Amino acid sequence: MDRYLRVERSWNESTIEDNEIRITAQGLICNYVSYGSSLLQVPVLFESPRIGYEEKTMYMAAYDWRLSFQNTEVRDQTLSRIKSNIELMVATNGGNGVVVIPHSMGVLYFLHFMKWVEAPPPMGGGGGPNWCENHIKAVMNIGGPFLGVPKAVAGLFTSEAKDVAVASSGIR
């Protein structure tokens, strides 16, 4: 339990450097630990080859959701890694822009990234005003919390979950 509390501790109670536990997984496997994420990602990964995408042309970005978006860059250079990976995919794909599929809070994170990448250093990525236009073909947002999470909060109080998939371990 103590380890769990250290992971969940609010960053307001400590500095970025104080926390010894980091959530910084990278690559396609990084989000398989989350059942909710895998409901979305596994079908996308398995069906992607049918339309011309394969693992070597895909990149999955994870970030530490406990930090502010800008602090993910300060501590882990997460935004810079996303920028570099997108630039590499464009360069190795004949200059074609990438298709980005952010999910849930990642939608808001990616919106922050698009502003950050075009902003000048030191607070931005220094990509210039046309970086997104030159590197991103399309963005398909899935489940972004643009209006907050009133449905989730209401579901907690009413137990209404008819429109949500429920996991079953098979153990009774």
C-alpha cells in the first residue's frame, strides 16, 4: 500500500525530482497494462495492416498523467520525444504526414503538444508556425474529455454503466 501511495502522491506535495517512481513506458506495449486502453488499442493495432499500417510505422506515446503537461517535458522530455518520432516517421515515409489517434486525456495532451511544438524555445519545441501542417496529416480524437467528465461522475452515483464495456476475469 505504501508503494501505491507513493505513486499516487500529488506532485504539489513534492518536487518532480523527489518521486522515485516514474510512469514513462514507451512503445506499442506501453499501454497494454490498462484494460480500458487495450479495448481501443488492440483492435486498432490488429486491424491496421489491412489499411497499410504496420508496427514499424506506428508509435505509441505514453506520459505520466500525474504531472502537468509541460512538466512531462521538463522531467522526461516526452513532448520532444513525440516531436522526434513524428519527424522520423515523416522522413522515413516519403514525406507523408502522420495520422494521430489520441485517446481520452491524451486528446488534451496532444492539443497541448501541437501548441508546444510550434512555440519558440525555451517553453516550446521550436518547430515553427507550420510544423503541424507539414508533419500531421490527420488527427482522430477518441473519447476526449472536452466537456470534462460529467458522465463518469454521474455513473459513479447512479451505477449506470449500460453503455460501457465491463471486464470480467472469469473468476466467480
